[in-house]
Amino acid sequence: MTSTNSALGKFLSGRGMRKLRRDRMALVALAVIGVYLLLALSVGVGLLDKGDVFDRAGPDTVPGAWGVQDGEKRLTDAEFYIEQVQRAARASNAEDSLAELRFGGLRAAPGTPAEVQAQVDDAWLAFDAVAAYEELDEDPEVASLLTTLEQKVEGLYAAPTGFAGAIHSLRLSLGTDRQGRSILFRALYSTKVAVQIGIVSALISVLIGTLLGAAAGYFGGWVDHMVVWLYSTFSSIPWIVLLMVLASMFRGGPFDGTLIPVYAAFCMSFWISPCRVIRGEVMKLRELEYVQAASAIGFGRIRILLKHIIPNTAHLMFINFSLLFIGAIKAEVILSFLGLGVKNEPSWGVMINQAKAEVLNGFFWQIGAATFFMLVLVLAFNILSDALQDAFDPKHVGSQ
């Protein structure tokens, strides 16, 4: 057997790629992953910044576009919008306050403070007419009064049109959380955090695991014993405990509140799986004829390891990267839910953690959005992982 007949040779020859291209589910998964990467890139270049995520987009816990609000919630939302305009109109610098008042693309309607205050008073009269009823959903007269109230509230604001109007509608399409922030924008921004953590953690872990596993499998002896002892020791430490320790170590330092403790904890734990797999594969590869031939020619052991052995574990590196990407995303969600992971920026785990009180009140939009976005990405990578193994694993390729 020669190195050109190895797993890397089969990969470069295109046989695995042809099989991968014939897998329609894998192509769909790749397209979904590509969409997520584009979303993460758009967030990274500033198309969606933290201001869009943390700014109030409307009242608290507004359901999404196809959600249904009861009369009490409609009345509460109307009260919120009236109070915001009234507070701005009565401020000492009323003109500036009204000009600065906005909820996403929604701004206060133009007019002098006196004119705006007159509209506010008129809206309060409509509000009082509705609030006089005890059962807002059962009395047929309330429906008409609520509609009138909401029309008067709409008159207090200048609704955006065109592209700005589309963005404003998109902002509220999945509703708002308990602080009135856009759930959709938070879920989209969290894509960047998930992809960033997945790529960095998986890439570093695979590189560390490959180098250590290849060295252990090829050199054997004390090198193998040291690596085996190392991953046996690290595998005995739960990564959640490791993260807690690292978070305490970074507290008060320049990396406090950053993703560095998350990266460190994941990379110090996730390298173990690829290390074990690569070690076993290298122990088989070192006995093959092309390795023995390279050694007989006089090639150095380091050169043989880097040029002939490690490249022939490429299929395992791809598969492990995909699996660790999934593991990092799920681990981040768990840790952030527990308050040990991402801080100072949105993530799916943070959203699920913050949705606990909302779920108790029957509001599932935030936890549903975070779960859906995570589910689609993890499912796509699971499908891709299976397809990569079928396409590039020598046992599967050889059986075609």
C-alpha cells in the first residue's frame, strides 16, 4: 500500500467528494450550515450590533407575529406606549426627548410638545374607556373600544415605511422578551457566539488531539505512556468543574467576562476524543508498507509523521471537528444556562436561562426561538458528520 492509496489520497482523488455530492441530505445540511455561517459573518462585520440586540423594541413579552394577545395584554401594551410619549412630552427638553424616543424603527410622531400632549390626553381618555370594563375579552363592546385605543396609540408614533418598515416588522416577528428586546435579533446575534465557540473550540481541540495522538501512536514508549496518562487524567475532571475553576482564575483580570475561559475549558477537555481516535489510527498506519519504505529510504521520523501519517488521518480530523463543533455548541448552551458560560452578550444558553420566568407565565417565544435555532444547526452538523464518515472513512470508501 502506498501513501497515495491512503485516506488522504482517496479524499484528494475526489471519490469521497463525489459520494458526498450524491448525498442530498448532506448537501441540504451544508446549505443550512452555510446560512448560519453567513449570519455569523454578518453579525461579525456589524450588520447586526449589540445596540440592535439590547435596545428596547417594544413592550415586555409581546408574542410573535402570529401570536394572539388577550384584551388585558393589549391594554397594557397601549398603556406602555402612551406613557413613553407622555414622559418625553413632559420632559424639560421635550423636543429633544421626543426626537430621541424610538423603539427600533418606531419613532414619536412629529409635532410640538403641546400638540403631542393633546394627543396623549386623547389617548388616555380612550384608555380609561376600556379600563372601565372588568372582562376585556368577553364584553363585545370592548373590542371596538380597544381598536379605537390602538388607533389613537398608533397616531402617537410615526411608523417606518419601506426597507425600515420591513426591518421593524422583522424585529418584532418573534416578539419581545421581559425587557422588551427583540427575540429574533437576539437569536440571530447568538448565532455568531455559537459559531465562534464551535469553530475555535473544535479547531484547537482537533489540532491538539491530532498532534498528541499521532505522536503517541507513532513513537510509542514513554511518549505514548505520557499522552495516555495525560488524557486519562484530564478525562477524569468534569469540564463543568474545570470551567468553574478557570472562571475563578480569570476573575478580575483582563479576560474576565470574555469567552477565553470557555475556550480554555472546552479545549482542555475536547482534545481527548480526537487524541484517542488518532492514536489508534496511527498505530495501524505506522505498520503499513509506505511508512516502512519511507523509513528505509532514510526519512526522519518527524518528517514521516508530519508528511505521511498525519495527512492520512484527515478523514478522522474532519469527522471529529464536526462532532466537537456540535459538542461545543451544546456545552455552551448548558453552561450559559447555568450562568457559567457566556457573559455580557446574548447566546442561546443565555436566552434559555432568561426565559425561565417567561415560561412560568406561559410565554414560550424566547425559549422556542433559541431552541429552534440551536436544533437546526446541531441537526445539520449531525447529518454532515454521518455523511463525512460515509464518504471519507476508508472502510466505507473501500466498500463502494
